Amino acid sequence: MFAAPWVCQSCSRAVFARRGIPRLGQFKRLASTSTAGSVPPALLERAKRIAAEHQQLKTALETTFDSKTAKRVGETQGVAQTLSEWDEAQRAADELRSMASAVDEDAELRQLARDELDATETRLDGLADRLSESLVPKHPFGDMPCLLELRPGPGGLEGRFFTDSLFRMYQNYCSRLGYRSRVVKYETSESIGDTGTSGELALQEAVLEIQNTGAYGLFRGEAGIHRVQRVPATESKGRTHTSAAAVWVLPSFPDSAVGSGGEDTAQNYDDPESLFYINPADVRTETMRARGAGGQHVNKTESAIRLTHIPTGTVVSMQDSRSQHSNRETAWKILRSRLAQRRREERETEARRLRDAVLSKSQVTRTDKIRTYNYSQDRVTDHRCGLDVHNLPDVMEGGETLSRIIDAVRVWQRDRDVQAILAEEEAEATGDLKSKS
């Protein structure tokens, strides 16, 4: 094998040297019919433009430093570097194909070239994926921690039990990966003492904060309706029931404002331009006595808080802490996150409306059924990426099988984003042709 695409290690070098074989670059290149590592032409042109911009900006920084220019250099670094590696691997693959098909060389040399070509084409495929992914615009919340909100959907009591199963699943998943998580809210239904098939409680609403950087990017594909098909613990005739739970994935805003001193204000909730900004005059605050479990604290002090964002009608109530101050802070945190997510969705919807001729219309929303958990068949199906997996107990325990699902959904999201970029590039090219005609 070669240490680099055109540099052989000891075994290959000995063969080349012993036979007086010229360098790979001296072989005439043959036309390649291989599709290994192929990148759509529109994406390749986009990558070349970004790489050229990266080089120009780097040159400009050598004489005059500018913070915005430096930031853009960092943003384009990944595309430029991956494109360079892809170009290098393409050249190596072309030369290896020439060697493998050179009729005037002996069988041993051709076999060495074929072996190295297989490895190079595998590397090309990986670089093509990396290049496509690097061209996808970075999600504005992708590097942030996140909040997972879970609420029961259709299915009555069984829906509440299943919601608790999902909540435990995500807790176990975070624990297995070593992610820091915190239960922000966990509220069970009143006057319900039954437990589910696996000892679940009748969950009314729960909020789990995942505090690691990048958690939003990892979990954003979990947003939507999760459907379960199983025989409830209370079912005496063994009939399968269908119920559901809704999962929201929200960005978790920082505990203190960021963006001061001229930095990025996208997450600065004191900046009116920020997605997280809320005018305090638009929020009605109500205090009340807590209800439910809590001993002597219940109905003794008005520690529970309810915030209502009047323009949108968004309501957040919080009573988990005995401290009114703590409940108020948590309620504001959730309210900012919900409104930021809503504003982001509204902007994306408007962008899709303006460009609906080119952008993909397959947008998963909160009302879509994204996944089905079928207990009788020991199967989980994700309806977006089309993945079917078995070993459902491992999924519900947050095991490796759940990781497979989440990873497959992330690949699906990436591919969908790439298709949107391709559509944009094609639309721009069509528009340029029309303007020239």
C-alpha cells in the first residue's frame, strides 16, 4: 500500500524500483468510467467558488487583519481543505487506473495498482460525502445545547405511558454517551396511579435539557410524532393499541446574554434582532399555588409561575421548584427557546415559500409521524430515512440500536439539505441563462 496516493511503502517500492518502473505521473491517463467519489457538477462548482474565496480572503489577511474576514476564512476552511484532498485523491485514482489497465506492464504491477485503487476509491467516496456535507449551511442552533420537550398525543393513558418510555429512552441514551442532562420538568397526571407495561408513569409533560455543545445538532431529527403499537398492561383481551407522543427539540439559550462587544448576536436575548429576544411588555406573568405532589409546600406558597407571550399565545407554566425565583427563571428559559424555534421555523417557511420552485417540499414538521415502535414485531421504523431495525428493547434502553437510527436520520437530513443546495444551484444557473438570452 502507498503511504500517500502516489508514494509506495516498502513492499510496493521494491517492486517498482526493481523493475525500473517510472513514476505514476509519467503514465498516460486513460478516460475513467468509475463513479467512485463522484460529486454532482453543481456542488463541485459551488465548492470551487468557496475555495477560491477562501484563498483570496487568506491572502487579504496577510496584509490587513479584519475580524469579519477572519471569521469567513474559518467558515470556508472546511470546504477548501476537503476539496483539496478530494482533488488529490482523484488524481491518484486516475493514475492508478492507468497503471491497472496498462497492457505493456506485467500482472504483478497491475495487481498492485488494482489493490491500491480499491483503497483510493473507498477514500474518495468518504471525501465526496465530506465535501457534500461541508457545503450544507450550518444550522444556526446546531452547536447549542438543547431542550427535549415530550407530551402525550392520541392514545389516552397508554399515550402517557409511552411518553414516559421515550423520556427514559433519551435519559439512558445521554447517560450511555456521557452527555450531561438535567430534568427541567417532569409532571405526571393527577389522580392516576396505574403504571405501564414497563412500570412507566402517566406522564403529562416533561422537559429534558441536554447541556453539551452540539446537542441540538444531534437531536434535532427527533422532533415529531413518535407512534407506538403494543398491548397495554391494562388490556385484558390482548389487543394491540396505537398511541403516540410528541417530541419537540428546542435550542437551549445561554444563562447569560452573549454577543456583547460586537460578537454574533444570534443568541443574545437582549438584542431585539436575536431570535431569543422577548419584549418583557409582551409577557403576562401570573403566580399561583403549586398543585400535585409536594407535601406541606403545596397550597402554602404561590411558587408556581405561568408566563403568557401575548402576541403568540405561547404559555409556559412551571412549578417543579419550591422557589418562585427558580421557577420564573426556568419558565423564561423555556419560553425563549420555544419562541426562538418558532421564529426560526417561520423564517424557514417564508424562505421555502419564496423559493418553492427549487427547494424540496418534504419538510418534517411537528405534526408528522416520524417513527413507529412496534412491540409485537420487535421493530422500530423511521419513516423518513426508511430504516427498519429490530431489538426494540435496546432502542428503548438508549442503546447502540438507537444510535443507528439517529445516525441514519442525520444522514437523511444531510442528503435532503444537499438536494436543496443542488436545486438552488440549478435555479441560479437557469436564471443566469434566462438573463443572458
